[in-house]
Amino acid sequence: MSQTAASSRLSVIPAESIAQKIFFIRGQKVMLDSDLAMLYGVSTKYLNQTVRRNLSRFPSDFMFQIKEEELESLRLQFATSKIGRGGRRYSPYAFTEHGVAMISSILHSSRAVEMNILIIRTFIKLREILSSNRELAAEVELLKREQDSQSEHIKKIYKIIARLISEPPKQKGPIGFQRRSP
């Protein structure tokens, strides 16, 4: 298969389908080994063997194994089989954005490099979306604080108006100078 044919086949994979395979675990955006293996066109077993042979390239901030309670939470999200019923025997590995970048350097295939570019671009888009959401949240918070401040001022004005309406007017003397009679 030619380079352009492989490239056009990979570009068919929409960024949305890659984004659906990115999970938020332990405060980090990660992808699971099985999803990466599928995207790279290799078996999960092969991917994990290659990673284990190159463990020095994968520190804990690049890759970690998912704990049982995290796995249970993930099972609820995408309905995988229970342990002992034909599913995985071991907890999957989760790869951060840096770990995903490192995988392409150990798989040594053009598909891995091209797929890695698509995945990294998806991570970047997600980061931009989160950043714009944070900015929007900050602006909403500022508007809320301003509204609360204005609301307090309006309440004070209403109290003054209510007090003026409820109090009877004070009797005042005539306006101007008064002459005293001699």
C-alpha cells in the first residue's frame, strides 16, 4: 500500500472517535492500551509486550496500570465483560499524552507515526476546549459577582424607598423668613 493510500485511510478516522477514547483518570487525560492497540493496528498483547521491553521510556507520568476500583468505574462507562467471563485477565494500562507520543517511537511503523499525529492533535483540541471553558467560567463568575454587588445596591435602594413610603411626612413650618410681631 502506498504512503498516500495509508494516509488517506487514517484521515478517515474522525477526531471525535479518538476523543471518545480519551478518559479522565487520576486527574489526567489518558487512553487505554486496548484502544491504542486498535488505533495503531496491533494487538493489545503486542503493544503491552513492546512497552514492557521499553519500560525505561515510560515513567509513571507517561503510563500507569489502572486500579481495580478505577477499572470498575470504566466498566460502567463502556460495558466490558466481568473478570472470569472471557474479559481481560489484567488491569489495562493507561497512557497519558506523553506516553502516547512515546508509543509511536517504539512501534516503528508508519501507521503508528501517522496515528500518533492524529491522537496528539486530538489531545491538543481537548486542551483548547478545556481552556476556553475555563475562560468562559471565569467570565461568568465575574458577571455573577458584579450582579451580586448590584443586587445589594438595588436592595438598599428599595429599603430606602419603602421607608420613605411607609413613614408619614413630617410637618414642617412655612418656608421663608417669619416676621415677629412687635
